[in-house]
Amino acid sequence: MYRIMYLSRAVVRFSDEELEELLLKARQNNSKKNVTGLLILKGRSFLQCLEGKKEDVLAIFEKIKNDSRHDSLVEVIEEEDSKRYFPNWYMGYKTINELDEVRTKKLIDFSEAKNINAFSHNDISEIFKEFIEVK
């Protein structure tokens, strides 16, 4: 199983309706290819994990990279793993503002950060692992 995690910034803030449409399309497309993952939103900053067969994840990631609605895309983690972080979510979604329980310092730091590009590979992994446990 292959996984990519990346950061990007929306060119403009998504409205609730635009975000709902984005998530609906992502879930439809991901379910066809059995790609799972999670999108974390903080203002205009996106932190996303995609996982599945390598060719499927890379095809979806290529579309994302070419999407003009965001820029400053930084691939943070690319890895092979024996199991998925989010096996039941074709595209899970969380905003930092809606979190009821924040347990790791890295997630707190991410929620308060002005420059999310300062986070390391391990920081990003720790943030996603918070959601595996909290689900």
C-alpha cells in the first residue's frame, strides 16, 4: 500500500458549499479506485493523506497538483506501508476548528501555526496519527 501526505494552500478560501462539492467529488473518485485518506483544513491550508495502490494514488495526486484552486503544494511524505491509516474513509475530513479533543502537541502547534511549511516529515505523520486514534 502506498501513501502520500502533502500540504497546500487554497488560492482563495473555500465556501462551505465549494468544500462540500470538493469532498463529494473526491469521495466518488476515490471510491472507484479504493483510495482512502483524510483532508485536514486550517483556514486556506490543506493537509491531506492519500493511500491505496501506487498508480491510483499517483494519478489522483497528479490531478491535485494541476488544480488551479491551490498553490504552494509541498509533498511531505511518500511511503509504502503494510496497512492504511484510514481504511474506512474514502475522504475523511476535519477542520482544526471543529476538533473537540486535541491530544498531541504537534496538532496543537499545527492549529496555531502561521507557517505550516515549517513542519517536518515526523510532525506531519504525528498529526495524521492523532486522527487514527481519535476517529
